[in-house]
Amino acid sequence: MVEARHATERNKQCDVKGCGSEAERSVSGEAAVDAGLKVDEGKKRVHLCKEHYREYKRSSRKDRQLQNLGR
Ligand SMILES: [Zn+2]
């Protein structure tokens, strides 16, 4: 029935504690902690869902410059 089984394996969960939504992006763990997100410290990469990625973007000053370039 479901042939796209492998695709689901790529869908990771958001690493923010208590979230568990489907992750859309991954960022460096350090940056995520910096942005005030509740992720395990010491991780190299953390996965973020759409919502938390937005939050991350908002609170990360470094990324704001990049965002301006992108738009
Ligand atoms: Zn999340």
C-alpha cells in the first residue's frame, strides 16, 4: 500500500524538549542553545520543526543578516 516507506525514515522529530513535531530543518546545536531553544546541550546538530525554526531565526542575531540577504 504505502510505497514511500523509506521517506518516513528521513522525517526526524524536532529536538526541542516536549515538542516532537516533524523536523524541517537542522541547525547547529550550539546555535540552537544560543537562541534559547530547549535542546540537549552538546549536540552537533539539532533538528527543528517549522515553528521552532522560526523561533530560532527570530532569536538568532547572526542569522538575521542572512535572512535579509535571502529576501
Ligand atoms: Zn519543535
